[in-house]
Amino acid sequence: MAFSSTQTASHVVGDITIRTYTYSAASVTTGAITVPKGTFFVAWTPATIRASATITWTAAAGTLTLDGVTANDTGTVMIYAKGGV
């Protein structure tokens, strides 16, 4: 198994897109979620909070990367992006 994510909700408010993703890290310590380009804020709720866990995103590329997770970690990520996509 590997890292997997699923978009569970999507809303557009004016010119802002809000999307929610759930993820699962099975036997990996890192994973990437493809998000809309123009992401300007990320709210991350890991089920297990680890001191080593980090989250980064590249707005232009539309990539959100989780690092420092461990096997069987799960959680939710909510992104806010410019443009109602």
C-alpha cells in the first residue's frame, strides 16, 4: 500500500474554492495531494499528531505534500484556493 487521498467535499464561495480531502499513509512517510493551483491556505487535521510531521504546498503547481507521517496515519486536509474552480 501507499499514500492515498480522496476529495470528500468541494464548495465555491464567490471566487474562493474550498475543498476537503481525507488521506491515509500506509507504509510510507510522505505523500502528495493534487490540489487546485492558487491554493493560499491549508488547514490540516492529522488523526495522530507527530512532532516530525510537516505539510507544504506549492500554489503554482497545485501540489500539497505531507512529510513525517508514519504507517497507518490518517487525517483531513481542507484547502482554500483562489478562483471558483
